[in-house]
Amino acid sequence: MLPMFLATKFKKARIKEPMAHIMKKFAAVLVGLIIFWGSGTLANAFVLLGPHILELMRKELGTAERLFVSQKLILYQDYLEQGAIVLDEKLRYIFPDTFRSDIYSEYAEMIHVFSKGRSVTVIDGKITSDRVTQLDHYKDIILYNSRELLEDRLPKFGLDVYTSSVGRFHGRLAYIVGAQYPDETVPQLWVDKNTFKPFRWIMFGGTLENREDLLEFRFFEWRLVDKIWYPMRIEFYQGENLVRMIEVDEIKVNPPFDDKFFDIKYLKSIYPRAASIIPEKRESNELKEVEKALEDFQKIVE
């Protein structure tokens, strides 16, 4: 029902003016009222809900049954004279819940398999871990290829999918799922407002006073291959420090895979367990232990 002063004005105007002109005036008055009543909160009035953002993001990235990715994995370590280790890595995705990584060097090989919630890591022919390190989770927004799966997955890392806002990062306008901009103290996913491609995932937030706890993934140079979008470069940050980077060489959509590649039971039957093994149970200081699954491998490479 119209406010009384609007109804009266509208009734009088009908006698003297054409209907189209009357409706334009009426629309202008309504817009003025919205701006007046919503001043101070107008920017938030057009923010999409988190689940809707995830739905549009997944729709934009496309779907496939399988994916093969060949890439360079660059590990940055302050104590190394050369400053970085460059490794060849092959990824195999079976959507939406199975993943394998093979990392090669001239000295050793590392196999990591995640399948239906279970995982195993094999380094130099021995099983060294039954868990996924936090840095391995960068793949999750690609592997879990539906809104429903992401709605279930992201809260496991403390991200509130029902909180959303709009913000800017290096001049780039984005929808933020999980936080109210500019708060970066909580987990959050940044999705480009125009393309709906994710470009920033803060897994652990950090206060301005303590940025050491921050763990962040950044996704760059999305490329379209057979109707699938994939980032050609991924950067990993702990605090303010770049600790890892991925540069993709090749992508194949729906190639054939041998099922044994992903069979954790089979892998455990052919590889012996190392003398010490990182348990699947999380440790309280897991962020500080985030690279532990790669320690032995790095020592071999060195």
C-alpha cells in the first residue's frame, strides 16, 4: 500500500499527465525513498549470499569427470643457498573426492593420494603420513566441484559460508565469502565480482599485530581448457612470506586413469611404513607443522 502523500500526488497527476511520464516520476520518488531509508547500508543491500556466490563460482569453472595437470612446484626456503627448490609435479583429479599428486626429483619421489576422506603419503618408497597437510588444501575449491560440497567442506576450516561482503584487493573488486570486509582475521574466500573466479583463499586469518598465523592461497591466470577453467599459477603465503608457488605446464581434461593410482588400500599393501609416521589426527599446533609431511622429502632433495 502506498504512503498517503504518494497516493494523493499520484491520483492528481493522472488527470494532467500521460501514464508513462507519471510512472517515471513515481519510480524516481521510490528510488529517493530507498536511498533515504537505506543510507549507510546501501552497499550491503546488493551483496549476494555466500551459497549463491559459491553456486555462480562453480558454474563458471565448469565440470569434468577427470583432470590431469603437469606443473612446477617451487618451494622457497630461507635456509637454502639457492633460495628455492623446483620440482616436477603431476596431479590427477577424479571429481569430486579423489586426488593424486606425484612429485619427482633426481633423488626421490613423493606420492600423495586423497580419496573419499582418507589419505596416504609415500616418500622414497615408504609411507610417511596418513594425513593431509594444510598446504595441500589449495586444491579443494577445484576438487569439490559443486555448491553443496563446498558448503559442507569450507566450514571444516572455520569459514562461515553464510557471511558475505564486497571488498577490494589490489584494486580488484570481489565478493568475500566468510567475512565482513576489511576483516582478515577469519577464514574467507575471495571471488572476482565480474568473472566469479576465486583468486584468494585465506585459510587461517591473522591480526595486524600477528600475521604469522595467516595461511593464504592466491590463484592467478585462469585458463580455459575444454570448457574447464584452471589457474596456471598459484601462490602460497604464510604470514607475509611467499613459501610456495605452482606454475602449470599442461592440462588434460577427462584422460584415462588406472584405478590403482588412487587405491589407498593397494598402496599400503605395496609400500612399507616408515619408522616414524605422521598420524592422521590433527595436532594442536598444526599450522607450525604444516610442512612436516614434506620435511623428509626436502632433506633427500638437499
